[in-house]
Amino acid sequence: DSGVTQTPKHLITATGQRVTLRCSPRSGDLSVYWYQQSLDQGLQFLIQYYNGEERAKGNILERFSAQQFPDLHSELNLSSLELGDSALYFCASTRTQTSPRTQYFGPGTRLTVL
Amino acid sequence: AQKITQTQPGMFVQEKEAVTLDCTYDTSDQSYGLFWYKQPSSGEMIFLIYQGSYDEQNATEGRYSLNFQKARKSANLVISASQLGDSAMYFCAMRGPTGANSKLTFGKGITLSVRP
């Protein structure tokens, strides 16, 4: 158990819908990262937050947004869903925002868009 | 830009034998970090081992060791005494330089199958 929690574990929805994925980092970790794992794109970094502030953006679509709350949990919002958004979405956390020697991942949320 | 290359096809190893999973990387940064993760069929990403670019010794964590050859830009994972539970996908990843954000760039992964 990495100490990073993600809910829900599975999510099945239809095209055009909107979903919210939730992540709670390990106790004491201030930085949260979101990654997407799909068959065609592999594992890709989406976005990073540190102590409530956005720190870095990767290949995140405009239809996707995220935020980190004062209690440090984070949510990834995916809207106007398309079939191609079906993927495994991971959240990871680190204590610092730079040069961590570990980055622990949550169990992931498997999103299926029908 | 950073790039991780994992080109081995599916790897097979006999139980109790050692296996090496290859990883090469490309970066113009002097300071960076290299990670290996294991992803079993259940899907979770399990952190295995970390090597900093300025670490003087190769990293070891139990049965895992990292053969770090900086000049060749390679960071191969060595698993000793393979177990059936080692059958999984293995990903090599790189973190950027000190002071920058710590997002990871991943390779495409290598599938390892351990035979009894």
C-alpha cells in the first residue's frame, strides 16, 4: 500500500458526460501529480499541484481540469468525454515539489467511456 | 526534452535466475533522477528503485539493483533470484533537474514473464 488513495476504482460513463476523479496524497506529501495511461499514448504526465498551486502542465486537454484543495486532496475533472479518454488515471504524490527520490502512485481509476 | 527508451520485446526468465531489463535515456540536464516501477496485471504502479544522477553508487533495494552507466546514459534494472510474482510490466522513468518540477517521463515498458 503506497498510502495514496484514489476513488473511484472503476468508472463507466457515456460520451459527452463529465466525471470527477479524486486523489488523497500520502500523509505529509504536499505535491500531487496526475498521469494518464492509455494503450496508444502510454503513461503521460497531465498536471502537478504543490500545496494548492498548479506547478506544471503536461499533455492535458482543455476539456480536463484539476485542483488541489486546502486539505491537499486533489480532483481531476474530465468533461465532454470521448471514447479516446478511456484510460487508467493515476495520481502520485511527493513530499517536496523538486528532486524527490520517490514518487508513490495510487491504485488508479480505470475510466471506460462508452 | 527528456526521453526514455525501452526496446526489449517481452522478456522471459526462469524462476530463481537473474534478469536484466534495459533502459536508456536522453537528457541535456546534468542533474536528474531515474526510477523503475512495476505494474502487475492488477494495474497498480509499484515503486521499485531510484538512482540520482550524482549518486556515487548504484542503487540497490533487496533483489533489485540498478546498473547505472552515466556515460552511456543507461539505467538497467537487475532482478536477482526471479520469483513468479515478478511477472509484470516494468517501466523506467526519469525526473527532471533539481529546481524544476518533478514530473516523470516514462518509457513504453517491458513485459517480464517468469517461468516455473
